Amino acid sequence: MTRSDTIELYLKQLSKALRGLPDDERDDILNEIGAHLEHREDEGQLETALQSLGTPAACARAFRDELMLQAAFDDGGPRQTFGALLSLATRRTVAAFGLLFAGMLLIMSIAMAVSAVVEMINPETVGLWVNNGGQDFVFGTIKNLPGETYSEVLGRWYFPVAIVLAVALYIVSQLTGRGFLKLMIGRQKILP
Amino acid sequence: MDIESWKSQLRKGAAELAVLSILKGRPMSGIALLDHVKAYSEIGLSDGTLYPLLKRLDRDGRVTGNWQLPDAGGRPTKTYTITKDGEDALRAMRATWVGFRKDLSDIVGDE
């Protein structure tokens, strides 16, 4: 293996180890380390330079560590700081809306359970009313019965249907609630 | 005790101060910086630590790196120049360092 092949191999492995960094960052690092090794090769110091750089994995780790440090304690890059904050805020907003949605599902579930109880006490005021054309319906507990064009279709089936819907809505609200909660408190990746 | 790990902690902040101080004098390439600090082995700057540090300083806006072709011909090299932000940071770091060195020398002693 000639010296240049040694450099090529090192850069190839370094490139692999730097995966995940933005392309321009990675290219910049590879160009500089490549120029450094070629320069040392010209001086007949390639072996020493390779030893000093460490394995490609160790060299990549050193870059990652430094860049992570910079991102974590960023005091010089308003664009990066703003970008990170924006991305965090977007996640928070999505999560907040998600939790609101889960809360609404939970309220619907409770309402459904309440209407099932009312059905037991006062069956006439609870039901699924469908108008003659079938385009319009009222489901649940109402004070004033709909006009004559509506007829109640569930009858005694209202109770089990309402209970099943209440349980289903409860489960969905719990699942979505937990999912969005995780999104909200989830760790924010610092590096781009 | 693990003196090496303690040394590397100690050197982390010092390396940045050293590099900015050298670049304050004149713009230099990574190779030239390494050759310059070779005489100061206690600072602990090596090929494997200098380039990541320069990369961070560049992203921090404390130095800028530009690829240049040497006048005499040969390979292109990236030359680093300290920026205004870098000079401000250097001034603050230097003031801290002078106070730190004095206090610690009083406590630990120089011998």
C-alpha cells in the first residue's frame, strides 16, 4: 500500500465515522484532515501524524465532542440558537395542541358515560335520533325532543353503544395524551 | 491517581486561550499552529485536538478559516485569522487567566 492509499483509507473511514454531521461540515473536516496528512506525508511524518490524530473513530469523536460543546453552550451563533429554540417551540406547540385534543376526547368519553347513566334513569331524553331523510342526527341527552321528523333508532341498545364508545374514547385519549406528553418532555437533539 | 484525565481537564480551557493568543499575533494554518506549539508540550495540543478546536472556534465566530494557495506553489492550506469576537473573547479570557494564575500560585506555591 502506498502512502496516498493510507490517507485515502483513513479519510474514507473518517467520513463514515462523521456520518450524521451536515454534509458541508463533514466535507470541510475531510478536506482539512486530508490536507494535513498530505502535508505531513511530504515531510515524511505521515505515521506520526496518523498516531497523533488517533483512529478515524477517535478523531471523529473529538470533532463531535467539540461541536456538541459549542451547541450546548452556544453564545456566538444567534442563527443556531434561534433555530434550536424554534424547533423546540414547534414541538412544544404541536404537543400542546395534541394534549388539548386528548383532553377533548376524554371529556367526550365522560359525556358518553354520563348519557348512559341518564338513559337508565330517564330513557326518553336519551337516544340516537335520525331524521326521515337520514342526513341529520342527534346523539346523546337532550332537553327538548327533536321535532316529529326525527325518530329514535337505538332504543334499548343506546346503553351498550354509549358504554362501548365511552371506553373507546377513553383509551384513544389516553394513548394520544401519552404520545404527545412524551413528545413534549422528550429530549431535544442539540446537533443539527 | 489518574493524572492523565486530570491533565486533560486542565488543558481543555487552556488550549483555546493558547490558540487565540497565537493567532492574535498573525494568521496561521493548522500545520503552522501545531509546529508552533510543538515546543510547549504541557499545553497538550496535538493533531487530534487542534483541528476539532479550530472547527469549534470557527463555528463560534472567534476565528475564520480560508483556503489559500501558497505563493510559492504547493498544496492549498486553510489559514485561520482571529475575528473581532475572538479578540474580545481573548481579552476576557486573558484577564481571567491572569487572576486565576496569581490566586492558584499563592495557594499551591510555585515550587
